Amino acid sequence: MSRRKARELALQVLFHIDFTGGDPAEVMASVYGMQEEEIPESVNDYVKWVVTGTLSRKDEIDLLISELARDWKLERMGGVDRAVTRMAIYEIKFGEDKVPPRAAVNEAVELAKHFGSDESGRFVNGILGSLVRGMPE
């Protein structure tokens, strides 16, 4: 399993928590229980890191999204778009093991295309592109 699979799992957990307010450990166990193969420890560690980090910085991340998604309210965003954007912003901006911005953006766009609507990839790319362009090099 790869980091991409870890991001898919983290997206599912964050999406579920966003809609149900469920306990992260319980949601993670539920998502893992639906998998056909066992989750390797390295994938589990990455999922935990992204989920706990994203949730711990959710207010800051949501403020950034609101600033970057001009004329678009956070509540109106699709659930997948919101979850994948939050996760990518955590990886890029707040994670202690900073993920290269280009890799995080590319993965987020691919996840949005796969799990979201027809417009999700472009929408997520627009928000994350604005974030990355505004960051110091």
C-alpha cells in the first residue's frame, strides 16, 4: 500500500467525521473494517498523522479555505472537496513532515476527481494553487 492509499483512507475518515461528528478512532476503525486487505503500519501511521493533524488545525484551515475560495462559502462546498482540501492544506502548511506542495496538490486533485463531482478536481486545484502561489519559496 502506498501513501496514495493512506490519503484515500484519510479522506474517507475526514469525510465521515465531517458529516457525522463521529469519534476519529471509531470512524477510522469502521473505514479500516471495510477494506479488503490489512492496513500496513506505515499507512496507518500516515492516516493517523493526517487525520489528527487536520482535525487539530481545522479552524485555521477552514479560515484559509474561506479566504482562498473567493465568493464560495465553506458550507456550500461539496463534502469531498472540503475534506480533501483540508487534508492537503494540513499536509502543505501545517504538517511537521512537510509534504512537497506539488505532490500534495497533485494527490488532492486526483482524489477530488475520483471521489468528487465533475468539477471537484478544478475546484480543489484552484484553492490549493492559490495557497501555494501565496507561500514563500
